[in-house]
Amino acid sequence: MPWREGAVVRMLGGHAGGTRIGPVSINGVHVMIKSAKELVAEANAGVTKMSAADAIAQRDADTVFVDVREPAERARGTIPGSVGAPRGLLEFMADPSSPMHNAAIADDRKLVVFCASGGRSALAAKTLRDMGYGDVSHIEGGIGAWQAAGGPVEPGKD
């Protein structure tokens, strides 16, 4: 079955709330489309989650906080000393062979990933684990939970 514009509408229309989308047929191949909510749940099941209070207590020289929000979000406030690595660039910034590699994202450091509310950071933590990083966790509830728990925030610099 050739791809048709209407298939996009059928795949995406009216499926809010994390319900499974599909099955659909793309070029004759039947696939089951997963929702973002399902992907986040799967990521959360395979990574270490950390409460904001525990993350605040983890602030030390051996821990790198990785902010996977977009630069405009980061500019509104971030965890002091955190490394900006937008979700769309994370793999490149974490890959030592990439020209975009950020040396602060190192496999000999404890990495604590965060975003606005915990969804992107769960996916990012899973990605880092899949890349071979061992000591990775993410903050449940993101920077919002961090702030609610009394964690310090500063304007983002990158």
C-alpha cells in the first residue's frame, strides 16, 4: 500500500492521552505505532529515577547535571553548573568521537539528567544507557520538582 497523506491524519488524529496508535500499514508493512507516553513509561522502567530531594543532595564534584531542555527553556533557569545538551543533540554531545562532544558528559562521572517535567529526561537517560554510560539517572518531575524541593536555579548560559 503506497503512503498517502490521509494516513498521517488517521495515525495522529484523535489519539491523545497516550493510547496506542495503529496498527498502520506503511508501504505494505504493518506496524504498531507507540505513543510518546508509552515510550516514556518504557524508558522509566529501564533507568534509575531520582527524587528532586535526592538530586539536590547529590550535588558534588563527581556529579554532572545534564539539562536536555531547549536553549530557550534553559535560559529561563537551570541547575547551577549543569551542562546544556538539548534532547535533539544529546547523542552527538555524548559521543566522544563526535566533533560536538561535550567532555563534561563522561562515562566516569555520575550523570543526572533533567528536563521540564521528567519525560524527555527519562528518554535521554535511556539513550545514555543505550550508548554505554553506566551511572545515569534522571530527576522525576524535572526542574519543576527541583525548584519545588528548594533546589537552586540560575540563568542558563549556553
